[in-house]
Amino acid sequence: MTQSAPSKSATPSVILVGVDFGLPHFDSELEELGLLAQTAGYSVAGRVACKRRAPDPALFVGSGKADEIRMLAESTGATEVLFDQALSPAQQRNLERHLGLAVNDRTLLILEIFAQRARSHEGKLQVELARLQYLQTRLVRRWSHLERQSGGIGMRGGPGETQIELDRRMIGDAIKRTRDRLDKVKRQRATQRRQRERRDAFNISLVGYTNAGKSSLFNALVKARAYAADQLFATLDTTTRQLYLGEAGRSVSLSDTVGFIRDLPHGLVNAFAATLQEAADADLLLHVVDASNPGHPEQIASVQEVLREIGAGEIPQVLVFNKLDAVEPDRQPLVLSDCVELGGQQVPRIFLSARTGVGLDELRALLAERALASAQDKSPVSGGHQGDGEDGCP
């Protein structure tokens, strides 16, 4: 399938490429990749989707499809090609030679977005580490920043063996320095967590697929002004505020975390361990879901996979189906709260709209129940609490 839509803007234009290998959740329209590209500042000049049994070892898509991509790029004036799947260094190099254009993949695209959005010292360090680890496999020469060079996201390689060896040593040294600085940040976070534990705080973390509305819900609950926008990865740095629950007569700690995404690069999962630790150490996870997105079951599965990777898979969850105001009338739920199966357990599900406020009272009441139960137990909420009937689930 090939679609073309020449860009009329002066922003860099790209061709999006996706290959269907018969795996579930293939995005034939490349909608999410297109949103990622736009978030990074690109315009989409065309889309190419094809089916293969397995990746071509040299060109990933095969020479015939590569020729088709090259002709589409020539006709639309595209300056770069973005693949929805991860490319090996050899495939990337071969494609660039064949197409005569910069070629990059989903992994580096996400890295660029993170580099643009990181604001805190910790966030910038995390992005830097993930970027260096990615570039280390490419042995590139201009690795000191993520600015586009020669019209592409990535950097071009050095001319000879001496330069490659220099790259390897310099990147290796930079990785070590960045890890050391991140370790210091982790120790500081650990100290902050111990202080919260001594205060017997009940810790809640918002998690969910990117653009599910976590920051909007965070703002609605704590009356904060965390950055919220209808775009991917609007939030990269964890924000924590106190949420007073009058029904429980106490305050709880509420944290807004970075959004997850399908096929999140493992380097980012590892590099963002300090930020994601807020989720791993929570007493309760509010798993925010975009109720208006027809692909939300796959998004829930992606979030669950990342939670398992960071050691947060066993933490009690509440499914919060947000953006109720954007759901079609014939798909509106009959009740705002019920229970569903998640990971083999029955968990509470609440439908709400952070924008209009519908359902927020039901959520606050549930959070108050959990906070009271935690205070009575004098210990973090355990997985067994979800099934004891106190939260309305059998």
C-alpha cells in the first residue's frame, strides 16, 4: 500500500514505512508513526506499507520495495525515510546507500522527541544515556547532540577505522559519566522515598499510554498546572503533588509519569529507571486509558508489558477510562464504575472525563477507600486487597 501527500510546509518531510510480518497490532495506516513524526517536527510526505514473511537481511524491505520508496521520495521531495520497526546498523547503512536519503527508525525518532521535551536535569541525563547507547551501535562521528545534520535525525559515520575507534572510546566514556551522574540522582530519589515512607505516605502513580490524558487528570485532581497537550509524550519528567482526600481525612502523594508506547525502546526503559521507579514504588497505580481510542485494548497490553519490565506488574491498579466526553453516544458506558479482569485479577474500572469533571467524584471516593485501608493496615496496599471486596470488586 502506498499513499502520497506532498508537504506544503517548509518543515522537513519524510516517508513513513511499515512492514507487516503477520504479528498482531500492525498499524497499516502508520497513524502512530505519523503522530510521532509530527511531534518531532516533521511533515509526512507519504506512507508505504507492505507484507513480508521476514525482514530482508540487507534492506529490510527488499530491493523492489526500496526502489518504490525511492521513487515516492523523489516525487514528493521527501528528505528522509522513517521505519516503524527497528533497523539494524547494517540495514540502515544499506538503505541510505540505496535510497540516497537519510534513513532512521522508530527508536531514534522517539529518542529525538524525548530530547526535545526533557526539562529536568534528571530527564536530560536519562535521554542522553539512551541516546548514547543507541548511537554506540552505529559508531557515528558527530554524537555530541541530537540536532539534525545533513537533513536527518541521526548522525553520519566517520570516514575510517581510526575515527571509528575514537568514536567508540568517546561514546563509552560519555556513557560511563552519564551513568555515574544518574546513579547520584537515583540515590537522591531513594532518600526522598525513604522520607515519604517515614511519613507513612500513600503513594499513587499515574501510568498509561502516551496521550491518554494523564497530565489532564493530574491537574484536575490536584489543581496543578502540569503541562498537558493533545500530543505524544507531552510529559517526560515526573511531577509529584499532595492530593487531599476529605473522605479519608488525609493527603496522599500523586505522581504523573512519562507515557508508555508500543515497542518502547529498551534503552529508554533502562535509562528512565529512576523516573519509572516512582511507578515501581507506588502503593497504587492509576492506569489511565483513552476511552475514545478504538485501539485501547492493545495500548493497555503495551502498558502492562512495560510495567512488568520495570517490576511494577504486581502493584494494585485501577483502570481509569478517560476522555469520556470524546466517546460516541452509542458507545457510552451504562455505569461509570465497575470491575474488569486485568492480568488474571478483577480490578476496578472508572469512566471519567478529566476535561468536564464527570466521574472524578467516583475516583476520589475509591482513592479514599484505598488510603484508609492502607492506614489501617499500617503497610502498603497488597495485591490481596483488590479481591477482598472493599473496592467493589468480587
